[in-house]
Amino acid sequence: MRLAVNGVAREVPAEWRGESLLAVLRYRLGLTATRLGCGVGLCGACTVLVDGAAARSCGITAGEAEGRAITTFEGLGGSAAMRAVTAAWAAAAVPQCGYCQSGQVVTAAALLAATPAPGSAAIEAAMAGNLCRCGTQPRIRDAVADAARRLAEGRS
């Protein structure tokens, strides 16, 4: 079986087909920014991009992801969206414990790729499924808006 992860085709054993994409990414391939939170797709800690859209990797099997482009937090690398989001995150002092942050950042990057200038309602809707147990949701929403401004201004 072949998975396209972060732009690299990876041959993986066929017996992994029924495992969650989260388990394969984190425990089999060592991409540890993809985190197990609730395990049922409600918290967003395991969010990755599948064909450019934010998806909960705990609810997708590796077999379902075969032939699709999978991007993890690690795969966002030095993209303009990633630079803008991480700069905005730092400016707003978003992270506390940090556990949810990779899923938050991946979700924000997906939103900004699809909607470069989202309004507050679009930001709220996109980020609502990502939980932060530390309570930094207001700072996260502010940081997403800041990242959109940074991208529009060509700075990150």
C-alpha cells in the first residue's frame, strides 16, 4: 500500500490498511505532531490535511487515505501560510500546554488556503471543532485573523 505523506510516496505494509490514519502517521511513521486526543474526531488534536482539507485522522483508516495527499503539521514546513500562522500564534501568545496546537495550526492553514480573507464568522466556524482545554480559543481566533492580515499584506 502506498500513502502520499507530506509530498513523499511511502510504501507501507498492507496490513496497516485498517488502522487509523492517526496511528499510522504517529506510531508507525513517527510524525508525532499528529496527536491522539479524544479518538472519536471531536477534539481536533489529530487534524491533518487530506487533499487540502482539514480532516480528523483518528476517523479515517490508512486504507481510506490511500491515493490521497496527506499533509501533517510537519509537512506544512516553510509555506507562506505556515509562516503567517506561526508568527500570529507567537504574537498572540496562543500556546499554553501546546497539546492541541498542531491540530489548531493545520486547521487554520486549511481555512486560509480556502478562504484567504475569512471574516470572524468563518474563522469561528472553521476553528469550532478544535478544542483547547487551556481556554485559549479567543487568542486562537485572533491569531487566525492576524495570520490572514499578514498573508494579505505579504508578510509573515
